[in-house]
Amino acid sequence: MLFPMFANNPNKSPSPGFGERVCYGLGDFASCIIYAASQAFLLFYYTEYCDVNIAVVSTIFLVSRFFDGASDLVMGYIVDRTHSPYGKTRVWILRMMIPFFLTSVLLFAVPESLGDVGTIIYIFVTYNLAITVVYTAINLPYGALTTLISKDSYERSIVTIFRVVLSSSGYMLTTVVTLPLVEFFGGDRIAWMYTFVVLGGLATFLFFLTFVSCQERVVVDQSKQEPELPLKEKLKNLFRNKYWCMLTLMLLLFFGADIIAGAANIYYYKYFLSDPQYIGIFTTINTVLRLALMIAVLPFFMKRFGKRISLMLAMAFITAGYGVRYFDPYSIPINYLSTVLVGLGQGFSYALLWGMVPDTVDYGEYVTNHRSEGLVYSGASFATKVANGIGTVLAGFVINLGGYVNNAPEQTQSALDAILFAAAGVPVIVLLLGCAILYFYRLDDEFPEVVRTLKQRHTAQQTEGLSEGLTEEEKAIINRTSNPQDHSKENPAS
């Protein structure tokens, strides 16, 4: 072991404290530097600075999603089979920090001398290396760490709030500082590379803090663990988990709506509000509202109304926020209102959706008798990354169908209509589909029974483990101690 002082210590404390919660959230802050960049700027960088046709870039993103889906399943399977002194998830954060930095820079370092075909090949290779391979290999284990950081569902939800608070902060930082940094470094193609040397270096340092500060408290005793199931059986069990299936679709649709709007926003701000720098202003407002609601209001709502009802309210706000743009798409006050409504909804939705994932891990164990954090999180990761790719693709295709022309001083009316539809209409349609699925999601009501049953099973397993090697008389004593009521029925005189 290279760094014995950083070995996993499940007994460090009974539950994660404030510092550990913050450091866990810093991992999503780091992830969002690339997530926000790929959502808000990558399509813009390829079209406006590298002069690649928007339909070509969108096609690359679409084709890459097939590779990305396979990488999530493979990585989920690998995480479930990982055994390391650093833990099954923390070790991957350590292993992938440096590759994360390098690929972050390569994404925004397209050489000018490659020519048209060479540029397309470079984009395809570096995009898949960064997103399909490296981002999957660090972000999926990081997400699965939520299920191992505590056994308590509410505690995991609180940790998730810290995760989403820091995630929103990372997204805000990236969207606010990227364009100013590009201008600071010269405003050309090479300036984008320097910008992501800075941002990628920051992300790598934050991932290191996550690795050092967080611990896996849910540790399976390998000597008593059941034999490893084949991948085919694990996948079959995964799809027996109906709430995982529903949640994966909801993640796909919710994040898809967010990413479609995010990819279209910079074009919307440029051609409707005459300044792409508005992306920083509106993202800051959105993020401040998200953070305020997540910290001050969401814990109360989760306890009072449950995750499902709270998420329904959140989606209603977001749908209204995107929809109001149609009243006057050129109005800056209308866009402030839109930002406020979307921010209010996203203050609940991000934390709620990620907070529901660990619950589906427990439900999967309840249904199948097998626990599989890695594959469950591979589904969640797969959904968000497919949303990232398809959302960006859909935004690009919709805008391209309207007749968008790269760097044109003015766009045609059909191109403007397409930009507005991508920034407002499509997200509303996608969110309404997500709400339809949420209607059938009832795990909140069933979860107390799930927890009770799992506790009984774990207690029975521990009792069975303790009784191994004991005499029949000693087993009988343990049984009478564990079941005093049954003993009294057998011996009424007692």
C-alpha cells in the first residue's frame, strides 16, 4: 500500500461530521467543473472557436453515448468487485485524479493545425477519453460512496444535500469564471486550454481532499460474504428493482431537461439578450437560490412531506420557469423571473434525486437479497451522462434544424425560434414526462418496511455467524436470550 496513512477507517467516527460532509461535497464540486464545461461551453467552443459544424459535433456526442453506457455498466461491476485497503470506492478517486486533470485540459486544447478531418477525430477521441472513460471511472465510485458513508437513510440524505450544495457551487464557479478567464488569457483557442489548466488543477486538488477526508463505514466482511454473482445475474437483479428503473428514467429526463436548456442558453443569451456573459449572472442567481433552499428549507420538507411530494413541487417550479420565457423572450426581467423559478425548483430537485439513489440500493437488497452499490450507481451515472450527451445533441440538432449559422451577426427568424424552443419548449416537454413517472414512485411509503426487514436479516446473519462452532446447548442459550417471549411460552412456570 503506497499511502498507509490514508487507508480506509470505518471506525473513525460513528457518522460523518460537518468536515467530512463538506469534503464529500467537494468531490461533486470537482466533478462539476467538467460537467458544467461539457454542458454549457463544449458545444459553443467547438462551433464558435474551432469552427466545426454544430450537427457534426452533435453527432459525435450522440455516438459517444453508446460507449458511455457500456463504460458505466463495466465500472459499476468493477466497483462491486474492488477490494482495497483504501475501500472499494475511495481507491478509484485516488487512481483517477491525475487522468481527470489531463483529460480536462485535452478537451479544450484542439490544435489549430489538424485540418477538418483531424479536428473531428481529435474531438471524438478526447471527448470519449475524458467523459466515457475517466469521468466514469472517478465519478461513479464517488457517487457510490454515498451508500457506504453511513447506514442511515436520513444521514445519507443530509450528506447528499452537502453534495448538491457544493455541486451547485462548482457549476456556478465554472459558468461564472470560464468566459472571463478565456478573455484574460487572450480570448482565442489557446486561452481555453489555459483556462482548463487552472480549473482542472483545482478539481484535482478537491478530489484529493475528498479521498483523504471521507471514510467507508458500511464494510462487508469478505469471509462471510456470499459468492460473487455473475454479471448476468446482477443485471437481472438490477432490473427487478422497479424503483431503480423509475429513478433512472427520472434522472435521465430531469437532467436531460436541464442540459438541453443549459446547452441552448449561451446561444439564447447571445442572440436574444445580445450578450453571452449573462450566463454567469443568471447562473449565480440560480445557484444562490438553490443553496438557500437546500440548506434552510429542504430538510424540513423531506421530513414533513417525503421526497416524492417535495420533488413534485420542485418540478412544477422548474416547468413554470422555463415556460415563462415564451411571454417575452427578449425581456431581461422575464429572464430574471425564469431564473428565480428554476432556481427554486432545482434547490429541491438535485438533492432529492441523488438522495433517492441510496434508498433504491436498500430496496434492491430487500427484493433480491443481494446488495450492489456499484451497479445501482452505474445506472444513475449512466442516466446523467446519457442526459448530458443526448441533451446536448438534441439542443444542437434543434438549433441546427432552424438554420443556425456559426458566428453570424444575426440569425434568421427560424433559427431564433429553434433556439427558443431548445432553451424553453423542449425542457418543459421532457420534465412533464418525468412527472408522469414520478406519480408511480412510492418508495417513501414502503421504505420503513424495507429498513425493518433488512435489519432483521442482518441480525439473523450476525446471530448465525456467532453461533458457528458452538455446542447445541450454547446455541440454545443464545436462542432463549434473543427470544425470551418464545422461551416463556415453552415454560409457563417461568
